[in-house]
Amino acid sequence: MKLRTFISIPVPNTMGLSPLIRDLKTVRGLRTANLKQLHITLRFLGDVDEERIDDVENIVNEVIRGIQRSRLNLKGTGVFPNERAPRVMWVGIDTELPLAHIAEEISVRLEKAGIPFDEKPFKPHITVGRIEGRCNIVPMLNKYRTTEFTTYIPPAIHIMKSELTSSGAEHTILRVCDFQ
């Protein structure tokens, strides 16, 4: 059986993001993310054979071996691809954790193992909203552009299953790979 899979760092403390999410719910044409499912995607794999999940776990554990836990600051807002044609609104990440290195090493090892993944360049962020059609997001961007929302120390990287439903994606933890 194939599982729609991604590798991520969870965001357990979302209290600081509540005012932003509340404000975003007032923006017409913007669908907010579920606070209970916020995460930093290190790599989206798509459909992976269930028997390869152990291989994915081993790869993540190899990559993060020796990497110490470190503080993550959720700070500022932005959009992809740009402010003229926004599709995704995000909150930025400030950290000493080598997120780009972790994502790149995971990619290299997935490729060597023959496990397909989405090759989009890694940009550390948390998706807080998806924009459908046209909407004026600039006032929200300006209001929260430099806001420091919350700080936490993530204990682990999660390998997640994502099931698409009529009410949105539902995420389930498949494996937990602990930082040291």
C-alpha cells in the first residue's frame, strides 16, 4: 500500500499564532491552516510504499545523528510565490538548527535509496494559509511582517502520513526521529 508521506518538524506551541490565524479567517479568499497540524516540511515525498517507511526513518535518523536540539523562533510573515500573485501565506523560521542542511542531506539519501520526493528547493516556513483566487493579503503581511509569534525547542522530526479528505488533509505520525 502507498502512503502519502512527508518529513516535518512539528509546531506544538501554536498559542502565539492564534491572533494571526484569527485575523486571517477574516480575509476573503484565504483558507487558514489547522493550528493542530502546523509543521515545517523538510521534504514532501508523496506516495511511498508502506514497506519503505522504515528506510525513510533510517535515513532521517542518520542525517540528524549528532545534531543537538535547538530553539526555533517563529517570526514574520510572507507569501509564495510573491505579493502580486500570492498562493501561500507563511510564517518564517529563525533558528540555529541546520534546517537547510538537514533537508538537503535527507534529499541526497532518499535519492540514493531510490525513494522519490518533491525536489522543490527547501525554504524554511510554516504554511498558515492558502489563497484561492484573488485577495488582498498585503494589510495582513504588513501587520505581522516582523512579529515574533513563539519560540520552542523541537524534540524530534516526524515522518507523517497525509490523507486528503473533503475537509482538508489529515496528518498522522508514522515515525518519530529524536534529536539528541
